[in-house]
Amino acid sequence: MATDRRVVKTRTAIASSFKRLLESTDLENITIKMICDEANIGRKTFYLHFADKYELMDQFLNFHLKHLFAACQGLQPDNVEGKALIWLQFFQENQHFFASLFKSSSSYLFRKKFNDFTRQSLIDKNLDLDSTEVDFIDYGIDGLMEELVVENNFTDLPVLAHRIATILMKFYH
């Protein structure tokens, strides 16, 4: 069954408003009223679509991570440098959104989801690694992304992608 175009239009307005607000305001400081005012909708309309701003954030995050996952799918599984470059470019393009999530005092759910995503998409499941080694790689990647995003420290992405790939490839051999 096709989704009603009015529903799509409203959800798009809410998501766009949320994204604009995240560019200038930390997640904790964003209110439903701010989102509704920015989207030019009533609170009742917001609550027809989302339980709260955290559900909105979760769906917004899922949308972004699906796009990142899809972008990496076109590469060969062993093209670690290519995947790293796609990740770096993606996080640079979405820096404000992810910086707000990393800085959020309620970032546990985001960090858990991001951690799981990193494991699924960057760490080769065929590697013979124990859980401690996987944790080490996973948390290292997540920490690096947090540092880059929060500090807006994206310089020479191809060189950084090469360095990341070099480190990860040590686990592949």
C-alpha cells in the first residue's frame, strides 16, 4: 500500500526542520515546540508521527546509516581504504548532525546503534578475531569518528583513509 503523500510531506518537513535545528542547537536543547515551529505544524501533528524527539532522532539516524551502508555496498569487501574514504566523506557532509549526537548527554542509544553499525559494515565478519579484538577495532573507529566530527577536524581525507586502511589491514593478514 502506498503511503499518503500528505504523510510523506509532513514527515519530510519534520525531518528537514530537525536537521536545520541540529545545525545550530544541541539535541538536549531542541524542543518539540521548536521542531513544530520550524516545520510549521502543530504539536498534535508531530505526535501523530513520532512519540518524541528521540524517536525522530532514531529514525533520522537510521536513514543516514542506511545511506552510508548502501554507499559502501558498491565496493569490493576488501576495499577497506575505499570504505574508509566513503565513511570520512559521509561524516564530513553530515558533521553537524553527528556532532550533536556525539555531544548529547543522552547519547547512549546513538552510540550503541553506531557501534553495532560499525561492526556490521566495516569489520569483516570472516576475520578470525576474538571479541576483544573486535571491540578494540570497533571502539577505535567510533572514537576516531567522534573526534573528527566533534572537532570538525576533517583534513586530507584520502591520506586519513589510507592510514585507517593500513591499520585495519594489519588485522586482515
